[in-house]
Amino acid sequence: MSMDLSVKKFSTEPGYFEAGIGPVAKAVKVAAADIPAHAPVALDGDGKLTLLTADNKASVYGLAPDSIRAGEEGPVWLTGEYFADSLALEEGVTAADIEIALRNIGIFLK
């Protein structure tokens, strides 16, 4: 049995993700790869969740509210209002890059 001795930062500051109207439409999908919480996701050719990148932003599907391990099912929020600075984005992708794609499917960033 191993112990995690890494330094952890704890805070009493609230970390807000939902900016207003929470998820109205939800789905459950299997992840093709590990997905962190609050990450925008797309569907791959097999209908599995993948992280949203600059290359696949046109096929945006929703937001993952919780982390999902590869091969496991997890929830996806398909609509709602969320804080842009709380998104877990891939390197090279900004909230401004995906704002219109998200808005087109009913996800609004503040």
C-alpha cells in the first residue's frame, strides 16, 4: 500500500462552475480517454467522449461535470450557463475559441 505524500492545497473559497441555469439536458456516454472535470467534450467516430481540441471543436458535444476514466460511463451536460474561467481546456484552446461552438448547442459561457 502506498501513500500519497504530495503537497495538497485546500481552500474554503468556493469554486463555481455553474453560472446560472444549470444543466437542463444531460446524457451519459463512455469516455475514449481520461477526461478531467469541467472539460468540454466531443464525440469520436465510435460515439465515445474525447477532449475538445482546436481540431475537433466543430463537433462539440457538451461539458463533463466530473472526471471520467477511459472506458467508463460518465455524465455530460448538454445545456446551461457556466463560468469560462472554470473550464478545463486543452493546451492551445481558449474559451474564446470554443464559445460560439458551445453557444450553438445551448451552452453559454460567462
